[in-house]
Amino acid sequence: MRIDILTLFPQMFQVLSHSIIGRAINGNIIEINTHNIREYSNNKHKKVDDYPYGGGAGMVMTPQPIVDAIENIKKKIAVKLYF
């Protein structure tokens, strides 16, 4: 089973390599891949947040890096399936 996690903080998921999940990873039962969303940002500062439409307090994530990350993961999965 393959699990892909899109996150701004991939180091938080290193804990998954321990305990029962760690044994499943070592036994090739599951594969967990973390992807840093910032790596897919087109902004030169790797910015992934934006102001909410219509104003107001807070920040929201811009969809561009998320969509690009998902598309990239889909391509990687498709290549693995064919080879």
C-alpha cells in the first residue's frame, strides 16, 4: 500500500518509521512518502499562503503548489505501474 502525505512540515512524519508502522514499512507492506508542498511553489520565496478572497483575517493556502504536487505524484505512480 502506498501512502503519500502532502505537508509543509515533512519532518513531523518521521515518527511513522517507528513502532508498528515502522515494522510495516521495513516489511515492505506499506510505503509512506512525504512531499513538501513548498518544493512545488512557483514563487521564488517558496510561498504557499495567500490572503483570503474578500479580505478578512487569516491566511489560506494557494492551490497552485498543491495541484502541482498532486500531478507530480500521479506521474510518478503511473511510471511505476508501467515499469
